[in-house]
Amino acid sequence: KLRRRRSFARRRRRADLRGIRRCQATPVMTAVNSHCLPCLRRTGLLPEHLPHQRALCPLHPFHAAERPVAAPVEGNEAACPNCYCLICDARVSECRHWRGGDPAHCNAHGDSAFWRQKRVNAKRQRTRAARAARDPLGLG
């Protein structure tokens, strides 16, 4: 019986490791569907082809403001088609406060506690709105 248990555990471990492989470019274990940056470059899929925050855009330089301002800072409003608004969690083209508002979302970056709190608050509002849409009477 002990031998059967061990072989079962060994087979289970192998099954669990099937989706993981060692990357050829770096000595890191990666899941089959996710790749490291050198592998993405080798396949022709570059970081600018993937969705990313505006502050992390590889095509347009980002200039972090010391404090939140209502107007875009030094060209932060420029964005590629794959840039997302950090606050709204939507494409830049769908953000209503991208170029203006108090403060402008184009200046948002994850290194600031102010912007992180704004993101949390916006996510709470979206969650409440989704719940209200699912349950308009508030019964569930």
C-alpha cells in the first residue's frame, strides 16, 4: 500500500509540473502560457504590443509630478493604443479624466500613495455600481 501511495504522489507531482517549463533565455521557471521578456522578443511580441499602464509605456516617456496637478505634465497625455489609465482601469481613449479633471489621470503612477488611493477608491465605486446593476433593489 505504501508503494502505491508513493507512486500516486509521484504521478500527481508530474501532472502538476506539466504546465511549467524552464525558459531557455533565463534560468527562471515560467508557466507555459507566460513568457519572459527575451522569449517575447524572440517571437516578435514586444512589450509595447501588450496592455500596460501609461507610466510604464515603452514608447512614450513618462514624467512623474511631485504633486497631483489638473493639467498634463510634460507630454504625459501622449499614449500608445495599448496604454491603460491607472485609475479607471480602462484604455486611455475611454478615460473621461485623461487630459483634464482634478487631477488629470495622465499623470497617475503607481509610485505615489495619492494615486494608489485614487485607484482603490475608483475600484470600489466600480464594484458598487456593478452590484447595483445586478441587484437594483439591494436585496441580495
